[in-house]
Amino acid sequence: EVRKENGTTVFLTTHYLEEAELADSICIINKGKIVSRGTPAQIKAELVEEYLLIDAENRAALRAELTHLHLPFTETPQFRLPLNTGAIHATLKAIETPLTYVQTHAPTLEDAYLEIVGEK
């Protein structure tokens, strides 16, 4: 609000990524060098994908079905499927194996930071 009212720029340095999420623009510095900059949304979109975690009592059937549907996945230990925006419903609708666990994961700035500095 202060920035908008006075037409000024507020420069904030923080180690708290929750605070950085609120900024219009951020710059990530690692070991004294700028390694990324842009809006929080841009940084997250470029580096981290949204994914779906699912599981089933009959894991073998789910594994076979995902393979048959040509859906890429990794087991982490749940089945992790990368998603494009809006693909969640279509993916879940295509799976016939009864699921016991369903969770979506939207990328966070912390996920992107860990990817950028190579700590993931």
C-alpha cells in the first residue's frame, strides 16, 4: 500500500519465501550471484511442475492401467503424475482402478528455490 500511495519501490531482503511470494518481482541470489529473477509466478512456472499424487489398494492394477493409458508416472511411494493445468479431471476420469488417495500439488516458491540452488 505504501508503495502504491507514494509511487516508490520497496526493497526487501528475506530468507522467508512466504514473504517473497507477496512481492511483485523477486531476485534469487545464491553464493553471491543472481540465479533467477521475475515474478514469483514466472519463477514457479518455469521450474516446477504441478503434479497429482494417487494410490490404490491394488497398486499392480493401477500401475498397469497408468502404463496402458500412456500416463507418465513415478512411484514416490504414491504414484506421481505430472499435470498440465486443467488435466486433473481428465486424468482422474480416465483411471478406472478404485483410488484410495488423491492429492494435487501446486508448485511453491520454496520448490522453485530448491530446484534453482540444486538442493532438491
